Amino acid sequence: MGKKSRILVIVIAVVGVSMALKASLIAASLTQEDIDKGVAAIGKFIDCVNDKIKTKGAIDISDTVECLEDCCTVTLTMSEDSAQAACFFGGANGTGTCQLPRVILKCPGPPQMELSYLLCGIGSAGAGGVIGSNRVEIGVVVGETGSGTVMVMADVPVPPGTNTNIENVISVGTTTSRGTKGCNACHGDAGMKANAGEPQLSERIEAFGTLDDPQNPRNPSFIIDTDDCQVQEKINGLPLGNLNGVGVKKQTLAEICDCIDTVAIGGTVTAQVKNLCQELENYQNNRGISSGDCTPCITPTPQPTPTPSPTGTPTAITLAYFTAKVGKNGSVTLAWETVTEVDNAGFNLYRARTEHGEYKKINDTLIPAKGNAVSGAAYSYLDTPRKGTYYYKLEDIDYNGVSTMHGMEKVRVRSDNATRRDSKRQKRK
């Protein structure tokens, strides 16, 4: 064969492969528009996290939970076959201590987004050497190919004290098909290698699957709890496996957080792990799909927050401060002081589980005013919520019914008060 003939054959072969690849993408309903939507969904999450940094000055991994969309399912896995490997607390094998799982959230979208957190405070370093418990792994479903469901993926490092914008988190093309974040060291590449700077696609692995068999349940299973009915259906009847020679056991996120709360910080349990577990539990209880319920998650319509009356002048309250502090027994002391009060009838206090959620009044009757136009007064109120994160606002109301809202104070309650603990013990008997 002549030189020109060989060149012609090569060109025809390259064109043929290119056309075949393009045809397979079209047939599999994978489009550039869908990939762009996946990138945008990750960008929206990162924008929210960067807004937290701007507002708070510095954050840790637990602060990112507020950026999750509502209605995500929660699955806990004790598998170590992951870039975020689960572990136990204490000892070589952790016998009799806390399980520290990987927490996978599947959010409906569209597009469907899956985020992975880790409650094991050691190991599983990702891009940049940040350990697994200080990273969020994200995958957004963008379409189907002959190899199955594919995703755009990101690795989001949020070590303690993060105070600068988080950027360049999406795994993009490199000289290999692993991507800049190395996601495809665990995920398949669907036979598609991205160009430099373009998102590297990754094959989706089910929460119950493995790299070798991503769509079918692993036997034995390492999933210790899930409120995802599709996952539950797949693992029904499967025995639980062993991690480092220790049998894993069924356990809810609330039970894991209770266990973590009882141990001292150190080793596999860091301060960030404790905060993260609490925030994830709050999310599951208040914004996620109801545990054990296969009905769709419906976000409740928030009740309107009291606003100043459209008529009349605002109340002439000069507020010196408004604070919320957690006591050792889990109670929250709300304290405020006024400099002056003009025609003030009194105050109301409101509490919510999320910053922009529904604020509910916690005082049964109006807290009467004690100040006047010449001098103010000091006030306090004791609230006894359950364990979790809470947001508080203060409202003053004048004699004409005109109201003004003040502040937004955030607290984390790490334990229930003694009365609630006794009640919980009685229920368990």
C-alpha cells in the first residue's frame, strides 16, 4: 500500500471513530447542554459556600450543609471501598465504639445531584491532600451512555478555618481519563477522555454498588441506614459485612451523632466531625425526606415572618444588644438590652431550624416592656429546644401594633436538657 493510501485509510478510520462516538452520544441522550447544566448546579452550590465565607469570615465543612437543596435522601455506608472510607472510633478495630460512616445525599434536582460527606476524621485524602472528613464529593447526573449513567464530578475541600473563595473544584480533562481530581480512579470514565479544561465525565456508582459492579447491590451490604426507598429495596434481605474484622450494625444518623457526642475529641473524631454530624442530622430531620417514608418530600410553605405595619411609624426602640447562648444542660438563654423605648408594649421571640426557614413564636404571651423614652432595660428568656442548630429573632411591638424585627442569632445545642433526656429514656423502656 502506498503512502497516500495509508494516510487516506487513517483519516477514514479517525473520521469513522469520531462519527461513531458522536452517534453514540446522541443515541444515549447525552448533550453538551446537559453537561453545562451539571456544571452550573455545582457552581450554584459553590456560590452558596463562598457566600458563607463572605458572611462568617471563616467556615468548616459543617457550614456547607446549609447549601444543600431540600428533599435529599440520606444513606449511610460503612464501606471502606471508597475515596471517603468509613471507619470506627477508637482502637485498632473499634470494637464497641462509634461507627463513622460515609453519608451520601441524593438530591432530586433536576439535575440530580449526589453529595458525599465523611464522618471518619482521618485518612481519605483527596486533591490537595485534604482529608475525607473535610471534603464534599459531588456528582451531578448529566445523561446516559452505552456504559450507563454518567456524571460531572467535583471535589470540594473545606478544611477548618477556610476563609478564601473556593474555586476550580470540577474534575476536568488531563493526560489521563482520571480527571484533575482523580475521580475516575474509583469511577469508570465511560470510555470518554475529556480535553484539557473540559469536564471529565465519570460513571455513576450506586450507593450499594462497587467499582466492578456499580449498578447491583454488594453482598454483604455495608449500608447501615437509608431513607432512600430505591436503595432500601435493593439491599432488603442482604447480610451486613465486616470492616477490619468487626461486623457493622444497623444505626441511624441520630444514633451515630449521639455516640459521637459521648466521646472526647481526638483520633477519628474531630471537632469538625461532631459539628458535621449534627448539621447532617438537622438536615435529615427538617429538610430531607422523612426517614422511612417513601412519599415525596414536600417543602412546607413558610409562614410569613412578622413585618412592620404598612401604616404608622416604626417603633422607637434603640437596641443595645441581642444574644443567644447555650447552657451546659442544653438550654438557650436569650438576652437583650435596650437603650430607650418609646411607646413599646413588649417583645416576642422567634425560633427557626434554618436561617431562612419558618420562624415560630416561642413565648406564650407578650414579654412586657420595662423601659421608657428616657432609659432602657435588660431582658432575658430561657428556651429549652432539643439538640440541633437554631436561629433566633427578636420582635418589639408598640401600642399601635407596629412591629420591628431584630437580629438573627445562631446557636448549636449539642445535648437535650435533663427533662427531655429522662423522657427519652422512659420511652425506650
